[in-house]
Amino acid sequence: MDHEKPVQEVLAKMTDGGVDRSVECTGNINAMISAFECVHDGWGVAILVGVPHKDATFKTHPMNLLNERTLKGSFFGNYKPRSDLPSVVEKYMNKELELEKFITHQVPFSEINKAFDYMLKGESL
């Protein structure tokens, strides 16, 4: 692929105007912008899942919004702790869910900001 051409332009040419849906999971701000800019005018939907760096700025031309593209976010997969958590606990208690393999760090509550730093740097789950 020609690396001088933005990905969204390549996809627009390949798909005759843009993709119907895109999902961004990395948290990389440039990937987020590309995911939004590669959707089709009029009906394209970009869903941002990744968590960007706290100082990141999402910049795109206003026409991308005026052309009826849709930008959505999905923080924690729209998980609802109050209603969804009891079933997760039950699965864990029945040994149907192995949470231990998802633990990358153990941080005391008094150092909670350190845990958020790990997450924002992409060094933990």
C-alpha cells in the first residue's frame, strides 16, 4: 500500500465512498480519526472502543459530521455493572470464568492512580 496516502482515502476508493461500519479498538488517536473518516457519508457509523491517551485530541473536518456520518463510543462495551455484575460473579463462583488470567497488575487502593496510569499507557487490562 502506498504509505503516503491516508488509509481512509484508500478505503474510500476501494469501497466506492467508504465503509458502512468501522470499529477502533486500539485507543490510538490517529486510528480513531481514521476509523471515523473512512465511513461512508450519509450512513457510515464509526464505533470507538479503545481508550485514548488523556491528552489526546480528536480532530476532524466539521464536514465529516455535517455529511451525516455517525460517531459512537462504547466505554466498557456498554456494560451495566448493577444488572450485569451478578451474573459475572455467579460464573466466577461456578468456575465458568477464569478472571485470574486477566490480572496484569495488583495495586493497592491507596495507589489507584497508578492503576489508571497503567491502563492509559496500555500496560494493563
